[in-house]
Amino acid sequence: MSHQFISLNRLCRILFLLAALAGAAPGYSQTNPMKTGKVERIKVHGKGLEGNLAGDSPDRDVSVYLPPSYQTDKKRHYPVIYFLHGFTDSDDKWYGFTKHWINLPAVADKTLADGKTGEFIIVTPNADNRYFGSMYSNSVTIGNWEDYVAKELVAYMDEKYRTIPQAASRGLAGHSMGGYGTIRIGQKHPEIFSSLYLLSPCCMTPNMPGNPQMVSRMEAVKTVADLQKADFGTKAMFASAASWSPNPTNAPFFLDLPTKEGEPQPLVTAKWAANAPLATLDQNIGNIRQLHALAFDAGSKDATIAATNKVLDGMLTNYKIVHTYEEYDGDHINRIAERIEQKMLPFFTANLSTELVKGGKEK
């Protein structure tokens, strides 16, 4: 009986030591743990966002993903992907602070662990506002979001983090409204972003109210409380108007809608068309030719967006601009995580420089 007790006691001590080692030894487990990056949520002030008529704070939340080696390899500098979220979305949802249909840092960690990509810093500003989205545009009503992304945020990241401060090491990407923001900003600023990836980009053409019922719902919104309770399409109309047809004298929303008392407003229609990438592409072909890489995709069940993507594909082909377009079996969101893992992150691995370009200027 005493021998059995000693043996049992010895076995328990061995098991305890093994358990302690498992907890104390870095990287020890029956299977190697996946290395994970670090996520920070910071505030970045936008001077161009000051005084916006919507009353939104110019101090914006920004989520930053730092790759696994960032904390240990202190001399290393990294390429950066600026990722723009969609309408009614926010950075905290994409970065795991709030439960959502996607967790971008988790996707980045998995892709890296699988050996499909290199390491990047990934940056997403919170573009949610009084109108549920900024369209990444410049407007007296919402502030200068285009400038904030392309200039102020990039300058801040280059100053505060170990980035590789050159266009060749910066990518711009986004989903839906963020895809729109990517082509809107990217086609104007090849000196800042060298490579673009658009995931289901919206708003390539002006999205006007499609029927009398939509017009009625839109024109019924009279107060901020009304807008909070409105349907998605109505909110999108107000966000578009705040971005592309601002009016500093038209309180309380400081915008002009595309209809008034049911009648189309030609000037507003023209302003919206002037902000549609399929309309502005011809004027920006010289800039687009300077891009190192351009890719975009859409799900076949996301019919309207897929259709406008095909037009973009055709226009770029006519100009003999090298690009990649893919239509896949999916809708607006159901395969986005997969597309980021299998397409977007490998795209940036292939196209962003991990070294300061010899003779190149830091930008």
C-alpha cells in the first residue's frame, strides 16, 4: 500500500512539473502556438476635420495592427497597409474590439502563420460619423476625410511607428465604402500609395433613389432622430449628400438631397456624378499609370457592385493598364475574410517593398 502511495505521489509531482513547464516555457505546447500581432487603438487628430458642420470630433480613433516581430525586432521597419472600412461599419468592429462578422488581425495572424504573407503594419481609421460613413471625401459638412487618410494619418504613422516611409511600401485597401475610398484616394495619390486592392467597392456610379418610395422615405427625414431610425438606403443617401453635395446654410444636416418635393435636383445629380470613380477615371489615368499594382474583386451575388466592377475592368483594359479583376461566387460580405486571406494580403506581400528603395525619396 505504501509503495502504491509513493508511486502515485511521484506521478502527481511529475505531472505538476510538466504542467508548470507548459505554462512557463515560451512556445511550449503539444502544438506550436500561433504567433500573434498586437492591436492598439489610438487617437489621431485631423486638422482638416476641425470645424466640420456635423460636429464630429476631429480626434479620430484609429486601430493599428502591429505584426508579431514588431515588439522584439526593434530595428526593423515595416510596409503599411491602410485599410478602409465600409458604411455603417467602424474600425473597432474590424479589429475585434466588438463582435463582428470579421476580425482583421486574426486573419492577418493566420495568413502569416500559414506562410502565405510577410509582415505588415495595418491601419484603419474610424470613419463612422453622424451620417454613418464619411465616403472618405472632402466636405465642409463632414470634414476633409480624403486629406486625413492620404496626408495626416500617413504622416502620423510615419512619425510614431517604424514604417518604411515611401510610396513603394504603402498599400491602400478597403471594403465597400472603403473600396470606394481606396480608388477615390488612390487614383489621385500614387506618390503616397503604390498599390491598391478594392474589395466589393461601392459607389462607382452615382446611387440615386431608385423609386418613389425611397424618395418619400428620404424626404421624410427632418431631424437627427429621424435619421438614426432610418433604413440603410436612406442613411446612405444622407451620407452621400453630406460628402458630395454639402450645403453650409441648410441646417440641420448641412446638405442637399438629390430630390426636393419629389423632383430630381440636376445640380446635386451633377455633383454626385463628379465624385463617381467611373466618371473621374479618365482624368486620372496619368496617376493610375504610376501605380505599381491594382486589383479589385466582387461577389457575383452582389449584382450591382459586380456590374460596375466589370465596367471598371473594361475601362482599365481599354487604357492598357495592367490590373487584376476577379468575380467570385459570393455576396457582399460572406467571403471577405477569405478574400483578404487568400488574395489581398498575398497581393500586398508581392507588391510592397520591404526595403527603402535605393535613391528613392521618403514620402
